[in-house]
Amino acid sequence: MKIREIRAMTTEQILDALEDQKEAMFNLRFQQASGQLEDTNTPRRTRRTIARLKMVLRERQLAAEVARQEGK
């Protein structure tokens, strides 16, 4: 998932995607432990997607705090 795609999403969509990615990461760990993981780069890509999702959520949180403080 590209950063442009994530930024175009609503906050609810990002939270849903984050939950899905965390579940996928959980399943990938099991596949890796049992030797069934075919593409060894998949966990890395999933971790990076999770990081991107969290980054955009944090950016929005900080922007809301700044807007709230400027409004006071």
C-alpha cells in the first residue's frame, strides 16, 4: 500500500486496514514458524505497511492538536 493511497483514506478506513494488516502479520508469523511461508519478503512488507498506517494516524492526531491549540 502506497502512502498516497493511505492518505486518501478516512481515519476509519485506516484503522480497519491497520487491524487487517496486524492480523495478516500474525498469520505470517505462524506460516514462517511452520515453514509454509513461500515469499520471505511478505512479513517485511506487512510491517512497513503497518508503520505507514500508524504514521498517517499520528500525523492526523498532531494536526488536530495543533488546530485545537490555534483555535484557543
